[in-house]
Amino acid sequence: MKKPAAKKPYTAKDMRDVSDSPIWTKEDFAEAKPFDEVFPKIRRGRGPNKAPTKEQVTLRLSPYVIKHFRAGGPGWQSRIDETLAKAIKKRKAG
């Protein structure tokens, strides 16, 4: 069985032919304004990464426990974390 012929990559001419944007000149770049100046109220990205407050681990739990917490909807992993934290505090206090 023959392999299908590999697709040829697009050439620079192909890209120019279908491009909606003209090629920028040095003058275009010199006149360009920063994004924040043109769109001052639009935020880009999520901002700086915050230090993680939790550590990712792999944990095996019984299907009963998983089913119970997932039944509560989104945030089920956080609820497991809260339940474990309460149990630790209770144990330390008692």
C-alpha cells in the first residue's frame, strides 16, 4: 500500500496572495502605537502568575467518596480539601 503524497508547504507567494494585511514598512512600525494606548480598557492575558496555594498530587479515593463529592457539582475537589482540613483541625483540637 502506497503512502499518500506529502502536502507541499505554502510558499511566501501563496501567503501574500491570501493575506488581508499589507506588509508593514519601517514607517508603519515607526507610527504604530502601543496596544495599551490604543485600547486602554482591554486587559491582555490573566496577569502575572500567582504563587500556587495548593500542591497537585495524585490520590486514590473510593468510588463512593468521589460520587458523593461530585454530586455537589463544580468545586468538588475543593470540598474534599475543606473536609480533610476540618478533620485535621478537629483532630488537633481533640
